[in-house]
Amino acid sequence: MRRASGRYPDSAHPLTSLAGVERRTLANGLRVLVRRDASAPVAAIVTYVNAGYFDETDDVVGIAHVLEHMYFKGTPTRGVGEIARQTKAVGGYLNAATIYDHTLYYAVVPSSGFEAALGIQADAYRNSLIDSHELSKELEVIIQEAKRKADSPSAVAIETLYELMHDQHRIRRWRIGREEGLRTLTSDAVRGFYKNFYRPSTTVLVVVGDVNAADAFREVEKQYGDIPSGEPARVPGDSEQSASGFRYRELTGDIAQTQFAFGWRTVALSHADTPALEMLSAVLGAGRASRLYRATRERKLVSSVAAYNYTPRELGVFAVQAESPPEVAGAAIEAVWDQLKRIRDEGARDDEVDRARVITESRWLRRLEDMEGQANHLAEWESLGRWELGGEFLDKMLNVRARDLKEVARKYLQEDQASLLLYRPKSAPVFAADLAAVRARLTQAGAEPLAPSVAPVRTVKPAPAKATFEREEAGVRVYRLASGVPVLVRHRPDSPITYVGAFALGGACEESDATAGRTLLMARTAVKGTATRDAVQIAEAGESMGGSVSATVGSEMLGWSISVPAKYLSGAVELLADVAQRPTFKHEALETERAVALADLAALRDDMYRYPARLAVRAAFGSHPYGVPTMGTEASLKALSRTRLDEWHRDAFLTAPTVLAVVGDGDPDELAALMAANFRALRFRGARAVPTPMWPEGLSQSVERREKAQSALVLSWPGPTRSDAQRFDVAMLSSIASGLGGRFFEELRDKQSLCYTVHASGSDRRAAGTFSAYIATSPEKEDVARNGLLTEMAKLRESLVTDVELKRAQEYAIGVNAIRRQSGGAVLGEIADAWMFGALREIVDYERCVRAVTAEGIRAAAQRWFDPERRVEGIVRGAGKGAQT
């Protein structure tokens, strides 16, 4: 672990050295980076354009984002939708993002499709048409996106904070624009922005993956080399001319939880103080041992809290953002303010800084695990001058000392320069009547100091134990403990991160309305105390190794996992085993997690995707375990006791259909033995059956009315179970129907401009499956949107999909599966899932099963499952209203 003395002061940090990066600048000024990484048959292509919201003139808002949408709308040789369809056809995906200082386009494909994908990306970059008719339709889509954003409480809070903090700078504007202004944009204006900024001199192109560098450069030269050079004309916006002073604003809306955020103006990324500000945010808000987490979430004041230092181009914003139950929001604000005052007055301890260093290193390492992460990293830093700056910046962060944090806290986080934004439910009390009242309340605020960290009771190193090797299947070595518990080991050579998990089949699918949420509350509370560690000690132990024990609860499984750099594996396995096998469920820890679970349940109603889905599931399954909410209900959560959680832990995990899994670099026999030595308390039993649910006859709707800008609909039908071979037919149908280039996307979004988000997906479980379609639209268009979905579903029942559609869906499914396996965490989940719900052979049989799907099979599945008269609907019906000042 790095210390303040520094080991790499004059060179890039080893974690981000990314050996083998080659850089060339084409004659027209395009900077190109290529790195060969043969660890997976995948290639990532990133096009990074130094133009974003800050480059929009003061009379225009949102044009950079509009151009991002139009980028995919066609070229002279590729019609509308072809860019996405052709990328999907080679087994990959693409997307884009616009932010204040840049716009990013990326495609990730199997390496066999690299040349085709690069050609597609080059065509879009140099030849986007920006047709006026297509623009008028896409503007309607973007207006729906803006409404969707207005329904997101956290987005409203943070962008309103930026507006509050700044008087002149363009960061104060609602970045994707609002309906009135968006409707005035013309194709000439968008085309002008495109031609001005999308030039080789403003662009960095990065390729990372299993490709030959010389071949990649040759293809880039062929596709991009003849694009004319030139410099864009930039019209800088105003900068802030004076200190902000203390600022406050309060919003109200139809929301369940209170959002609040503090903000301060800071400095650009290149400033000498920025590394210390980044580490200050980590000490305050990174991990469960951080100051803000302990001072607020562990005291039942918030359900989430975060701190960050954001540095787009020429300025910085230091922010603390939290979500809180409205009845304790005032105390939460005061607790955050108290910790900010303490960090200014007292500074940080050396152990806090040490832990922040390890967390920071591990986060950077995880980002570089896949090709897309590497390519984005290289593009971002190269756009600032040269890609090596990334490693140098990390090195500066890891050399920050405790006294540096105190200095920057005093310099930038001054009390009289803070801005506070509060967004609360209409029914919640006013926090403060005016600016003076806010200042007075914060001045008088006090909070109990955090208890000093106490060293945990020393654990005895477990005696060696043996795991018996049984077989190797699908690249996974299967071992068995004496207790009958299986251990699955997947060797990943040269993987810098090792992933470990302990899982059990069952849990939430064995709950009733009276016990709803029992598994989730048990799994979360387990992380808050064992016989040898309290919550802080568990958090500190994990974070000092660059990881954290996380609870996972699905509808039919539960478990805990951790991932750490390989050198920390032994300690990480011991910590995971302690949490999974010996939780104590002490009263204080249980009450903390109960309060957070209740807050999460309330916040669920503000989620315009998850909540209508929740309504649909309940309408479909009723009181069957599949209809019982995994998050619980207010009544069930309040009724759960420590004794009931302890009993459920023994029944659902200690003696259960459990499986242990490890994915990483290391000798498999040694990894299995490490698991055997630590997981001695587990006893294996077979799985309990889940009763078959009855799907409702006829149409069933569950509707809630809200003061939201949009209405959100989920239409659901029964579907195949996990063991039904038709699940692959439904999966291919889902791919054909939704996503970029899918039928739903093209018809309802591209052609009719009904929505920003529309998609369909299946969920297959042991006793039943579902297929659901989602759309969010303006309230007055609800019936049109519903009829549009039903019309598209009818086409799937009545007619065969085309051979081209089927082939594209198959290549996409197989390609994305290979792309996903770059992540060790994804592989861990895959092997555990295959073991619990099917068989390991599923891993290697996946491609065969996908390629076996036929157009006739898809129509047969649609006819079997998707009866329009047997659907359920979950609806959040908006009134076209959003936040109010």
C-alpha cells in the first residue's frame, strides 16, 4: 500500500501504466491510441469529442445532447436504425453520453467484428445527416427524456444545486434543455454545431482489445485519414467573478424521501489541489467506514450519502448529496454539516487516509478490468494532453497526506461559501424559512462525535482443511467440503482482482406477506456485526483490503460476496466467512437496517421504472411468494425481530442448498482449501420446492396516480420457467423487440416519438416466468403507448420474425455474453447461477442453445405465452407536474 513518502513520484502508477499503449496522430490531427489486450475476445472503440454543454452558446441549451442523439440517426449509406442494427449484427452494442465538457461514443464488440464496428463508427462520425424530419421526431424523444429526468429526485436535486451555486457559468443551466427551448432547435443549428466541433483536432479515438495494433492503425487511417482538418470556433461562456457566499433553496414535489445536497466551488482537474480534494471526498464518503456513512446512515438519518469532487474542464464542484426520510432530514443535514466542520477543524487521521488510498487504488484497478473501461480511461486522459496523466494523477492522490486534506477543507469548504439545496415532499415541514434561519440553524447544529475505532478481537487462523476434488466441467473445477457444500473455482490467469462468494438457493421465494423482507433484512444486518467484529470493524477490515462484503438477495437466492486485489485474498475470505456464518443481529444494527429498509421502500415509489414493475408483479402473483415484495412491506419490516432473523439465517443459509465460488488467479486446489478452512459452519441440504403460481385470467391492472411529468407502464405476461427450453426463444424475442435497433425502439421511439425509454425482457424462475414490456411517456399519450406495445406484441404472435432479425439477435446474445465475461464478478455470478438453477454445462451450452432458436420457435412461444387478454399492467399515472420552488 502507498504511503506519503511516495514510491512512484516521477512516473505513472503501475496500476494504470497499461503497458503496450501505442499512440499516433494522423495528418489531420486525429489522435489515435491502440492497446492490444488478448485476455478476452473483445474490442472496445471509443470516440471522445471535446465538445459538450459548456460549448453551447448562451442562447442555446441542450444542442450537444441533441447532436448525440442525431449521431445515430443515419448517414448517406446507412439509414435510420442501421448503425445500431449493424453493430448488433456483429455481436456488440453501442451507446453515447454527453456531459459538460465532452461527448463520448463507444462500441464494444467481439474482436471478430472490430473492422465492421470501426467502419460503422467512422461513418457516423464523419457523415451524420441530421435530417430535419428525423430531428423533429427525435426532439420529441428528447423532450420525453427531459420529463423523465424531472421525475428523478436525485437529478433534480444535483442540477438545481449547480444552478444555485453559480451566477454566470454554463454549469448552472439544466443541461439537456427544457421543452420550450428544445422545440426551437433547427437542423441547421445542430448541423452547424456538428461541423464546427466534430473535427479530428477535437477528437481522440481509442481502440483496446484483442486486435493487432498495426492492423488497427491501418484501418483507422483508411477510415479517418482523409477527414479534413481544422480547428473549431469556440465561444467561451462567462466565468464566476466573485465568491458565492452562502446560498439556500428549498423545493417541494410529489416525492417520498427528502433529497439534500451541499456544494462548494472548487478548481479544475489540473490544479495542484485537486488530488487532495479527491482524497478528501473519499475520506468523507467512500465506503461504510467513511465519516459521512457512520454519522448519517449508521444513525438512521439517511438511506444513502455520497461525497465527490467533480471537475469538468475549467472548474470544480465539491458536493455532498444524501437521501433522507423527511422526518429526520433536518437532523441529517445537521449531522453532515457537523462532519464537514470537524474535517476542517480537526483534519483526518492517518488510518482514514490509508483506507482511502486502498479504496482508490482498487476502484481504478476495477475500472481497467475490461476493454471498455481501459478505452474510456485512455480517452479521458489523452483528451487532457496525454494518457499518461492518469497514472500520474493517481500517484498524486496516493501521495496526499492527512494534513493536506485539512488544508484543502479549510481553503475550499468554508462555511460562508456553502450552497444548500433541499428537495422535500410537499407534506414535509419547512427546514428553514429563509437564508438567515438556515445559517442560524447550522450554526447551532451539533451532533454526537463518531466513536473511535476499536481494534477487532484477533481471530484465530483457521486450521487447514481439505476440499475434495470431484470434476472439472465448463472450465470450472468442482470441489466438495466434508459437509457436502460444493466449492466452484474458476481460474482466470493474470486477473488482478479475485472474486469470492457464498450463496444459497431460496430465501425470498420462501417468504409470505407476513415475513416479506426477512431475507433482505437478514442479509444486510449480517454485514453489521459478528461475534468478533462490529459494523465499523467489518467495514474497515474490508476497505483496508480494497473491498467490501456485500449482501445479495434475489427472488430465489441470497448470499454475500467480496472482491479484492489478489494479495488480500486470505483476509478477505476470512472476513466473508465471518459475516456469512457468524452474524449476531444485535438490536442496534437491526434497527439501523430496518430504518434504512423502510426508507428504501418509501423511495421505491419515486422510481418510475422499478415501481410500476413492482405493481405489475404484485398484480400477477398476488400473495404467492413471487408476488411478495423482496423489499418487504412497512408492516412486515416492522414486525421482524432479532430472533426471527437469527432463526432464518440458520434455516436459509447455515443449513441450506449453499454453494461457494471463487474466480481469480491462483492455484485452484489452494483456493478451494482456503474456502474449506474458513467455511466450516455450513451444512448442505436439498432445495425446497416452490409452489406453481396461478396467472390471473383476463386483464388485471394496478394503478397509482402521482404528480409526475410522465406516466410509466409495465405490461406483463406469463413466460417460460428456468427449465423450459422456450426461455431461449423468449430471450431472442426480447432482443428482436427491444434495445437500440429493436422493433419497439424503432416503432415507438424512432417513428412515433412516444418515449425516451422502451424495452422488453423476460424473467425465468423455477416455478414461473414473466415477460414484461416497459414504456414511459407523457400522460396524455398513455393509451397510444399501450396500444403501440400491444400492436407490436400482436405482430410477434402473428408473423415470423425475419432471418435477418433472428441472426442479428443471436449474434448479439452470443457477443454480449462474451463481453460480459470480461468481469470476474459476472463470471462469479454466472457459475453460481448455473450451479443453483441448472447445471454448469449451461455455460458452454449457451451458444448452442441460442443458435438453435428458429423463427418458428419464436412465434410458437409468442402464441403460447402472450395472450393479450391475460396480461397484467402496473401503471404510475402522472399528472404532468414536477418539482416546485
